[in-house]
Amino acid sequence: MATRTTAGTNFPAELASEMFNKVQGHSALAKLSAEKPIPFNGQTVFTFSAGGEAAIVGEGGNKPAGDAAVTPVTIRPVKFVYQHRVSNEFVYSAEARLNYLQAFADGFAKKIARGLDIAAMHGLNPYDRSAASFQATNSFDGLVTGNVVTYAAASIDANIDAAIQAVIADGRTVNGIALSPTAGSAMAAIKVNGVAQYPEFRFGGNPDAFYGMGSDVNDTVSVTGTASGSQTDHVIVGDFQNAFRWGYAKNIPLEVIEYGDPDGQGDLKRTNEVVLRAEAFIGWGILDADSFARVKASA
């Protein structure tokens, strides 16, 4: 067994904060919903739904029973790992150790941002797009199965409206919309009498808001799994602010691995390299699947 020596440390607090600020710029889910810290051992969130309406009771009258339900949703952090090799010369050329750690943190943030979207939206392992164990129980593709609209490029605006109306019909609200680049381009192409109806999407536009809703165009929306029969989404709409929750553990370990072959790419000393490895524990939960709808490509 090859000898392996590691030098372990943690990102400074300000670097961790900066890194996850960058995540918000690359993750549709992080952009549309507020991050809330998740305990390392997970947490259970109870959602309370009150059916029916309030009753007026006359003097001496009986108070009727209400139709309500309490549903628990357990959120447990999942480990995301990203590692990258850099040459010794790259490390030596850095004026201070923190300089190249900051560069790595930037790349790590982008990968974690994409990883959060791919896992939570589609229930896939971002690394190889295989189905994760939680695909059916903790992903939009797995849970949002009733409010589904079939994608049609020429009528994408009608598709989005139908998806939103499906959520509203269930007594929920919509405050966010995530679109694939394909859907964004389709929105830009819609014209009436030669006039673009949604100019904010033209030329690759990515508006922060659309008709009063938070908005993001992100290619993570349309990521497809490697298994046959995998779904391809183009739009996800819903109550991202209240019915979806995500968070991360603030202690983000970083390893600078100098010996061995930790990634299967050859002995580090032989290739004059080191491996930078970072891990983040991120948890998320879809608190109410009926608060969301999807526009997906036909099978």
C-alpha cells in the first residue's frame, strides 16, 4: 500500500463565506432560495398544511373539526468532493499559500454549485450522472410528478404559464423560475408581428427577475442522467423561497495531498504534483412537492 501523507487545514471563515457567495452566482437553486445552515447530523422540518376554511360559530354552536396535516421532511447533509492536481511549480510560484487556495476555492465553488443543482433537481451524482439513492425521495424529478407540462419550443411561454397555473390551482404560490438555456433561447425567439415578446432573454440574456418572480437561466436545469429513460427538464417553477430548503456545514475541510496516488492518476512525487481536495456537506429538502411544477421534454 502506497504511503500517503496529507496536510490538513480548513478554509478561513472569510474564504468559506466568499466561496459560497460565488455558489449563489452559479447555482439556480441557491439564487432562487435562501440558504439556511443545516446541522451536520441533519434536521427534521415539519410542514403544516391547513385544509378547508375558517368557520363562523354562533352562540352555543359546535366548533367543527379542521382538515389539517403535519408532514415531516428530514434533511441530511450529503458529502460533495472535488479534487484537482496542480504542479509543484504552480504552488511554488504563489507568493503566499492563500493565493492558490483562493484560486482553488473559486473552482471548487463552481463545481459545488453545479453539484447542488444536479443532485437536488435531478437526483443524480454530478460526477457521472448516475442515479443517486435519493433520486425518488429528494429531487424535483423524483417528487414533482403531478405538475408536469410537455415542452414545446414554439409555445414555451404557454408552457411556463400552464406550469405556474398548475401550482396556483393547488393553492400554492410561485416566486421563482429556473430555465434551461434551450428554454431561454425559445423565449427570446417568440415574436408577435416581428416584435420580440421577451427581449430580456435575447442574446443569451439571464434576467434576475421575470414578471415579478426570481429567475435564472442555467444549464443545470436540463442535465440528463446516463440511464435509459432519464428525464430532461427545461423549466422548474415554484415556491423556492418557502418550499425548498438547503444549507451547508460551515467547516469546509481542505487537504493538500503531497504523496501517493489519491486520484488514480499516478504517483504524485513522480509527476511533481500535489492534489488539492475539498469537501462540503450540503443538505437540502423539498418541503412540499405540490409547490413546484416542471416543463420537461417529451420522452
